[in-house]
Amino acid sequence: MKQNSAIRHAIADHLRAHIPDQPAADGSGVWVKSVFPTFLVLDGQKETPAILVYFDDGTRDDRYSDMPERYEGNLFVSIYLDGTASDDDIDDIGEAVKALLPVGVRFPDVVTLSRSGFTYERSPDNSYRALHINHQYYWE
């Protein structure tokens, strides 16, 4: 499953390279403290805003039995903010992610992504809120 690791790291590295890790001097702009190439349980007050890149599932693509083994399935790019953030705050980061990972984005020899949906999550105790952006992925 080394290809899964390569996919997560390629996407996380791409996001990390283009989204600042601190706000602008005037406090404006989209930024995240960290981009992780895995799913983690975060401390909403200390470790957010953060982006997690992780898989939900995968299915072997067996359309061509004479080709190398390849998979397709669901990959999430999840944005976590503390519970005091607004939906507008999380949407701003979501727009930055969408711009960096447009539908059909290709990471050559690694993966092709196609955004397929999103889900908002708000913790019952208001410790965090999240936006999970779902992508269909196809190994290359």
C-alpha cells in the first residue's frame, strides 16, 4: 500500500506549499497551522486550523486484468477549526483547497482526483468544526 502513502504525501505537500502556516501580518488571509498526510484526533484549541489528508476506502480496478494492480475509491481532505470558528471561516479555507485541487487534478505517476462532495461536521461539545471534502481517486 505504498502508493497510498505516496498519494497522501503528494497532496499534503502540495497543500502545505501553497497555504501559509500563519496569518498575514494584519491577521487576514487563509492559513493553517499544519497539513497532515494521515487521520489524527486533534485538539481543537491547540492544533487548528489544520488539514488532514486520508483515505476512507478503495476498490481494486480489475477492468484490465493484464495491467498492474490499481485502486480507486474515496480520499478526504478534511479541514478542522476550533469550535468558535464560523462556517464562513471554514469555507474560506475550503475555497483555497478547491482552487489547489480542481476537479480532475493530476499528480503525474501518482493519482488523479475528482472532487465528489463535501460534509460539514460540528462537534456536540463545540470543541471543533470540520469540512470534509470528498474526492474520488484513481491510482496512476
